[in-house]
Amino acid sequence: MTMQSNIRIIELLRFLYQQTDEAHTVTVSEMIEYLKSKGIPSVRQTVYTDLEALDAAGIDIVQIKSTQNRYFIGSRIFEYPELKMLVDAVASSKVISAKKSQALIQKLGQLTSIQQAEQLQRLASLSSRVKPHNEKVYYIIDSIQTAILDQHQISFQYYEYTPEKKIILKHDGYRYILDPYALEWKNDHYYLIGYSHKHKGIAHFRVDRLTSVEPLDSKFQPMPDFDVAAYTNKMVDMFAAEHAEQVKLLCSNELMRVIIDHYGEDIEISPYDDTHFTVIIEVKPSGTFYGWVFKFMGKIRILSPQSCVDKMQDIARTFI
């Protein structure tokens, strides 16, 4: 095969990949016209031969037979519904900035036709999303992931907001030293989980609130029995108290899906009466946990321990 033939078949594939899908088909004449615009002479027979070669190479060239046969790329690495889900995930992410989200959506659009890429862009609706301003999150995640794989400690600062919405460094710019164990996605945020030398135990931090992240030369050995999934399952919205508790809940039967969504299908459930069941969960009872119970308006009640019952009652009184 000559160099010109190589260039011709590559350009033909580019044209089909970018310009065609099920709703946008092209004829051989249109392919010849495109190749001509690129300075590549071709005739119908060479295009037919190239189409056969692409099909033999595993490219799904779909032919619609008619007076003028029409062609389009059929199956791709990602189908349109799959790309739509990925674009929605990027657009709704509270970790990825608007600028980086736009760049990622454009890259995802290159995996389909131009027409479908334009649809994905319109459906993303980034302008109405709540997005972070920390443009460095992307690179922070990469740095942390490298430290996790290499088992190197990291150092960082953590920021928060004043009532005036000003960004300030927590604890006067204190630098945390962490043995990073895992990055966990929960409730539209990335969390860094590891052994905190400040807290003398396992802690988690919102990745988009990290700044001045530095990998250290010092290495660490992770706790052999630490289970990331078990740790995150004890959290409600990743806000936590100091210690985990075995909490018994009385739940309305209609909320079975809620319990399974949060704690999985392996959670042990006990029938209570015709309309309720009980479940014992291990959770770190923070204000967010009590708020989670409260939002079900009595359809989930805390039965034990008494300390949690008392705390829930104290919180309820503040709303009266």
C-alpha cells in the first residue's frame, strides 16, 4: 500500500468518524468530495475498497442500501447513552471546575460524531451548576494517587470559608502530615482518606479543599486491616464524630430501599411489626447523621443506644 493510499484511508475513517452516526449518513459521492477537498484524488472503486478494508479491520461500517447507498459508523468505543452519562457525571461533579469540566466534555465529544458532540455540549448546562473554583484539583488528585501507589506520605494545608465567604487556611496554615490510603468518591466529592498524624488516627479530607499538597520522601506502611469501604459506610455525607457506635434504627417498611442504598444488601434486617423493621448499623453519629434521620419525619427512629436517643431529642427541641 502506497503512502497516498495510507493517507486516503485514514482521512476516510476520520470523515466517517466525525461526520456520521445513525441520524447522519453519507454517500460514496460525499466521501469522494471530502477526499478531494483534502487534495486526495479518488474514484468510487477505491472508496469501496477502502470501506471493505476498514470493515475487515473491525470498524463497524453500516451500509444502508438504496438508490444511493448510504454509510455511517455503527458501534463505537462508547455509545451515545454511555457518553451522555459520562458527560452528566462531569457536569454535575462538585470536584471539577467549570473550565476543566468544559475541556473534559469536549474531549468526550471527540469519541462520537460532531453532531452528537454538539448535543452533549448543549445538554451539559454547565452555567447553572455549582462548581468549585480550585483549578488545581485535577493535578492534586494525580499527585495523591501517585503517593498512594508509592506509599509516600504527603503534606498539605486545608482551607475553609469565613462568614464573609473569604478563603482562609485552617488552623492558621497548619500543615497536615498524612499517610494516604485511598481516594474515595462520595456524594459528588472526592475525599482523601488516610492516617492523620495530627489526629493520631484515620481521618478524611475533601480533596477540593486541599492546597499546597507536597509528596514527602518518607514512606509509610498502611494499616493491614483497614477497610476503606467499611470506613466510608459508617459516614453520612462524610461528616463524622470521633467514635463509631452500634445504632439500632426502627424504620418504616417503605424505607427499605433507603437503608439498602446506604448500607448495601448484606445489612441484617429484622422484622418488627407489619409496617416496620429494625436494623443495626455502625455509624459515627455526627450532626449530619441526626439530620439524615430527621429528614424522614419520624419514619426512621433511633432505638438505641440511649445516648443517641437523648441527642436526637435534644436536637429536635432546638426546632421548637
